[in-house]
Amino acid sequence: MSWTSLFATAVALTTTWEVESKNLNPTKVDLGGGLSMLLVRAVRTVSGNYRARMNLCCYDTCYWNFGVEAEYNSNGKYSDIFWPPRSVFPPCDSTIQKKIKKSSIDKKRLREIKRSYLTNLGLKRKDVKRVSQKVELVLREINGIIEPVVFADVIYENAHQAVRFVAQFAALTGELVFVHDKLLLEKVQESQESLDSDNSDSEDRDDRSDSNENIKGSETVCAIGSGGNPLTGYISYGSGTNDTCLPVAANRNKCSLYLDGVGQVRSGRGHPRGCLDSPPISFPCDVGLYDAVNEAPSVGLDAMRGIYLARDVLRELNIEVPASCQVDVCVNFGNHLQNSMWTGKSILVGDGREGRSYPFSTPDCMCHEFAHCLTDSWSGLLMNGQAGGINDAFSDAFSQVCKLNIGGPSWTVGETNFYDGSGSTPIRYFEDPTLDGYSIDNAANYTEDLDSHLSCGVYNKFFFCLSVDKGWDL
Ligand SMILES: [Zn+2]
């Protein structure tokens, strides 16, 4: 089995599908007795059929995390369905129907929960901007009884922090079911600049501006500039030796790290609210971009290259990039942040810290974060618990596949970022995940409080073993 087909298998195992539902019919399959399945998303397969994810629903309100897979033929007719035996379906009866009728999304309660969450993190609402919000009514079991609950997934951001708030509360009683509290992406490291206080309580719009109006319709050119760091080696983009073309938008002689349908790269430096109010990085096309920080000549170009590396993998596998993964990247995020992260909306990239790490715009970081976007779009796996471990392992595996196009997998993560006096110091290891002193390599050692970047060792090792196994050549 080739490397790419192995990876395609991994994609098929861990993902469901991009929204491509316009040709699909039916979008709802009635199962009788109030039960139905509603189409969530679908993607065309190599055979020309559609694989779809459908949610099991009761009186049109869907159960939390109860998806089944279906297959449609090219005429949009449902041809096969892969679902668990009916005996494991959750109940759907008139009691539940009555509860659904009585339920609504209690915005006041939602606001209260969001605020107390921010308060627990030492944040005030006026210190952060809301960049996205998804709220829906779902059904889930609480103490053996099916209850309607409000599910909320909200992202807040300022120049130094990004917070992804994920919570559920019972729709009828307001009782909190869970709040994910491990998604604070960076604690304030230095004094925080105060934000414009124009973000009153109006919770109806996303604050991230779309500043691409003036570069739409431009031509496309290869960006010129330097990239890389001492551990990746240096790269010459657009000219000279090791020529690498990064297509970007050009308007006369002004180049912007933006391309319609691909994404954009902004810089958080020099803007009071970081990337929240910065346009895509721009520079004179004929001069190129040289914007050195922490021994990296241009993190913006490297970030753009990371997007292209990730997209190349999908192109080679004949998989369409989900529309939601036209990514917004923010480089120079935070202060000496030694990390990169997917917020559910953007990829945030830290500059690293001199003497310890280089900027996190390296291929493995960018591909890892890009893969989180794919996972969000395809399967919607959560980012905590065992789901989080699988989620992060998929991102790690994807980053190794990205690196196939630039020299091959390293079977370590972060080896081009972290270093000490004796050289490169990876943070994760595929062959023996336990080498970092924290990760597990066996599901038997899983505990609920284990971070997903440590529990991912189980799947990372599995992926490594499968990839190097005899007959499963890379
Ligand atoms: Zn991750």
C-alpha cells in the first residue's frame, strides 16, 4: 500500500465530509416514530458517489454526537447507509417531543455562562473581541434521561490571547452540563494594551474585519523574499536558488499575502488589537518581503508556504479543500509565544523565544494547525478528551505527510522549532511517544485529565507502526 493511499485511508477513518449538499436529495431521511436523519455534510468520492454524514434526530432536533454515514449515488439518490443497530438508538417519544417544544436558546443564560467563564480566566468582556459563535439546540442524555441542551462554541480574541469557549447547558433548567476550560490559548504574558471599547454587548456580529476588498481582482504573482530558520535551513522564495513560488495577490507593485480561495496572512505586530484590525501583510512585489524576527527572515512567507504545503497534500489525494479552510493566519501573535494554535477560526502563530525556539510558522506547525481546520470541517471532533487525542494525532500525522514533499517525514514534532545548547529538541515522538516524559503510547494509560497533545501519542504510534510496517511502504 502506498503512502498516499495509506493516508487516504486515515482520512477516511477519521473524517466526514465537506458541505456539498446542494445536489443531495433527500437531505432528510424519515425513520418513523419521530426519528429522522438530517444531512450534515457530504463530499464527492473518487467513484463519483457522495459520502455524507447525517445526524440522528428526534422531531428535527438532533442528538449530540450521534452521526451516521450514508452514501449517495451521482443522481443524488441515497444508496447505502452505515449505521449502528437500531437497538442502540437513543429513545424518541412524546415526552421528549414536549420538552423540545418547550425549549429555546436562552440568550441571557448563555451570556451569563460566557461571562463567568471569562471572569474565571481573569478577563473582562471588554478586553476581548468575539470572533465567532455557533449556538444550537441538541439532545443528550443527562443522568439517563434525554434532555434538550444548548451547545455553544464561541471564540474570543485580543492581541495576546485567544479563547475558545465550548459549553452545554440544559435548555429547560439552565443547568451547566460542561464547559471546556482548557482552551485558553495564551495567558497574558506582559502588560496588555487596552482595547477600543466599542464592543458593547452587541453579540450579533463577528469582529474580525474583512480587509480584502481592495485586493480582490488583483493579479497573481510569486512572492519574493527569504524564509526558514536555522533549523529548517533558509529558503529563497520566488527567485534565486531553491526557488519556491508562493502565489499571492498583486495590485500594481503592491503584493499582499492573500489569495482568493486560499487564505491570508496578517501580522499582529504594530496593531493595537493585533490581527483583529490588521490587513494582510503587504510589501513591494519587486523588492520582496524581509521582516526578520527571532532569526527567521520572514514568518509571513513561511506561513503562506505552510498553507500551500497543506493544500498540496489534499490536491495530491484528490480531496477538495473545505471552503472553511481558506484560512486566516495571524503571525507575530502574542509576546514571545512558543506555540501555534487553531482557534476554530484562525491559525495563530507565535514568534518563539530567543534561546529556546524559533517562530512557529514552520511546515509542521502550519500543517498541524491546518489539519485541525480539516478535522473541524469534516468530522467536528472535539478538542478535549479522547476525541481531542484523536484530533491532535490526525494533525500530527498530517504534518508528517506535508513534510513528504520537502524531504520526508521526520517522525518527530517541533524539531525545527525548539532547541537548547545541544541542538534541536522535538516535543513529540512518533516511534516512542513516551520519550518526552509525559505522552502515553497505550490507550490503557489514558486518563481524563490528560492533555490531547499527550494522549495523541497512542494514535501517533499507531500511525508510525502502520506507516513503516512491511508491505505498507511510504
Ligand atoms: Zn493541535
